[in-house]
Amino acid sequence: MKRRPLAPTLDSRRSERALCEALLSLRSVAEMQAFLDDLCTPAEREAMRERWSVVPQLLAEKPYRQIHEATAVSITTIGRVARCLEQGAGGYALAAARLKPARKPRSGAAS
């Protein structure tokens, strides 16, 4: 019997939205870690950790070489993340801004 290749019926936009909704439904770091353990390979997790680890340093305008020496992330990956920060969809910057601790008023400052 001749095998026919199956035509994909997956709607990628709908699937991506469903994934985003699943991510948003998680309520703790532990839940997110469990989900990522199931969703991603160890190599995919490592790649995401590396990319995210350079974001704050790029936002602090540290040189690529210094970031590489501190993180062991390749210069190529650092450049890709930098390009996303400058020309991407804004996700890195948005997440970094939301995670930045709120500035506390200085002691003795007039309110």
C-alpha cells in the first residue's frame, strides 16, 4: 500500500496563541519551570537562559566582550539579542522593564 504524506492541518497562529495563553496561565516560577521542562529540550532551555542572561547587561550598555567574559555566551548570540533589543518586537525590553525592582525613595528625601 502506498503511503501518502499527511497534510498538516495545524493553524500556526492559533497554536502560538494557545501556547501564549498556556504560559500566561501559570502562576508561579515553579509552575513555569515544570512547564518548560515538559515543553523544551535541555538545549532549548539553555539557549533561552543564555539569551535572557545577556539582556540586562546589554541594557546597561556593557561591551560584548565583557558580557562574553562574564557569561560565556557567544559573541554571535550576544549580537542576536542586541539586534532584537534594537529592532525586535520589544519583548525583551518589556519583560526587563517589568522585572526591574521599583525604585525606593531615598531616606531623608522630602516627599
